[in-house]
Amino acid sequence: MTRTNAKGAPALPLNTILSGDCIEVMNSLPEASVDLIFADPPYNLQLKGQLHRPDNSQVDAVDDHWDQFDSFAAYDQFTKAWLKAARRLLKPNGAIWVIGSYHNIFRVGASLQNEGYWILNDVVWRKSNPMPNFRGKRLTNAHETMIWASKSEGAKYTFNYEALKALNEGVQMRSDWVLPICTGHERLKDENGDKAHPTQKPESLLHRVLVGSTNPGDVVLDPFFGTGTTGAVAKMLGRDFIGIEREEAYRKVAEKRISRVRKFDREALQVSTSKRAEPRVPFGQLVERGMLRPGEELFSMNNRYKAKVRADGTLIGGEVKGSIHQVGAALEGAPSCNGWTYWCFKRDGQTVPIDVLRQQIRSEMRQN
């Protein structure tokens, strides 16, 4: 599938795994065309020698050629180049997630800021089942760090706060995520029964990232696609993806994996939306439509105060005049007040929050 530009020319190779060097491929794609980038770059682990368990069996560590750099300077140059290419692809309100370990994440963080990104959060992925430290010379490395950054300061990036809160049983999502590493059926194997990729990320991690920072129909780019976790989760969640992977063996595994993934149905793709994302309804609109009448009295939730509705959508309570928020705050002696949840009206002897009327108008707006 290819998304076309205004002139009808091919623009984005959606839901495709592109072969080649990630920097060259990104530079060939249209500018400002991607909503989110998830990047799992080489960690530059600098491993020296083999690592063995106490029973003398060898650990299948990350010693692949793609994770080897001649020096920190070479790694920094590579990081700067791919981050620059990635930023060009992001839409003005786009964002990026980069994951790494202590070996590289601090260098990546500095490069992000140097390239003009604006860091929003760093998230600690705490592994519930980490690999132990076999030599006993350091702490068990039980976490990795993700940096979430917008394209620039002031960008209106996507953040589905209520959806993440719902994922966390109604509690505000924190910046430390406890999730297991890939094991069992989720760990992909090659033809020899070995791990298809040494640093395969769990789908639970990408699920949280994409639910929290994208919407259905968004385009998600992964420049280090590997075995396709980003693409698989994007497909399930109704997002379009573009993967870039230079290793043929990884591309084959990813293509086979993603071909078996089914997209969730339309209703299942919907998530809890932020109240800030709801259409704005001025209080005066309730007066204009006759839902509340000038001169009608409103009562505070605690029933201690009352105020009258005026024809211009303001209130007057005692000596205080102003908006529903200003009058409520003044009467309570508080720095601020949400007038929508503070004020009520009475109908047939029942006390009803004025927010009920706002929700009625919003429902009508959604239907239209």
C-alpha cells in the first residue's frame, strides 16, 4: 500500500519492510510524512570475549557485526546522522521513542537534544525477568531506558493520557514500566531453533508506546526493524508502519510474522480519550439554546453557595461577577475552580450538574 501526495505521485510505502541502510532509506522518503518513530538502534555493547554461565554453557550475547563500532566517536557520528534523517521525516507534531541501555542511551540523549528534539520523558522499562549477572561483578542489569521526545519544543504531540490510565487500572501511568522480556512462544526462532534476533522487544512494550502516543491511521516508522515487533503491533492496532532493515534474515522473519497478524476490529481500536480532546463548549451556549435561562439559579455541589445566570453566559454570586470558573473560585477562596463540575441546577426537585448539559451538546456534535 502506498499513500500518495497531493499530485498523485507515490509517496509513502506503507506497511512495507524496506531493505537498505536506514539513513539512506530515510533520506529517500518524503519530508514531514511520519507521525511517530520508534527506534531500537545498536547499543554498541563493546563486548570482549565470551560470556559463560556457572555451568560453563555459553551465553548467546549480542556480538553481531551491526552492533560493533570502532570508537565512541564513530558511534556518535552514526547516531547524529540517523537522528537527523529521522527528524526530517517527522510531521511538525510528530514524536520519537528511542530505547537503549546504559552503554548508549546517554550518548543518544545528548544527540537528541543537539539535533533539536525536545525530550518529554525518559521511561525505565524494568524487566520482571532479567538475565542474571553471571560473573557477580556488577549489579544485575534489570532495566532499559526509553527516551520520548517531540520534534521540537512546543509541538502538539499525541498523548493519550486517559488510555494509558485505563491500561493501568485507572491510576496515572508512571515512567517506570514493569514488563517481561521476550520468552516462550513470543521469542522468535530461526531454522536452527536459535533466537532469530538477540534483542527482540516484547509486544507489550510496543503496545503501550503506540496506544499512548499514536492514533489509528497514524504512520509509524521503525528504522531498525529487526524481526518486526513494531510492525506487528502497529498492524494489530490499526496503525500503518514502515520498517527499514538491512539484514535479509531479519526481514524474512518479520515478513512471515506480520503476515500472520490480524488487525483488531474498528470498535476494539478505540481508546479512552482525554477530556482535553473533547470539543469545547462555552457555557454561554447553554444559555443561547435555552438549556439554562437568564436569572436561573445555580447551586454549588456542596450547596453552600448560589449564583444567577446572566444573559451573556456569566454568573453573578453576591458581589462576584464572571465566568462559571471565576465565580466558583472566588466564592470558595480558591486559586481555581472547574465550574462545570462545581455548579448544579435543579429540575423537578433534582440537583443536576451543569456538565450533563455540556455532555449532551458534545454528543450531538459527535453524531453530526
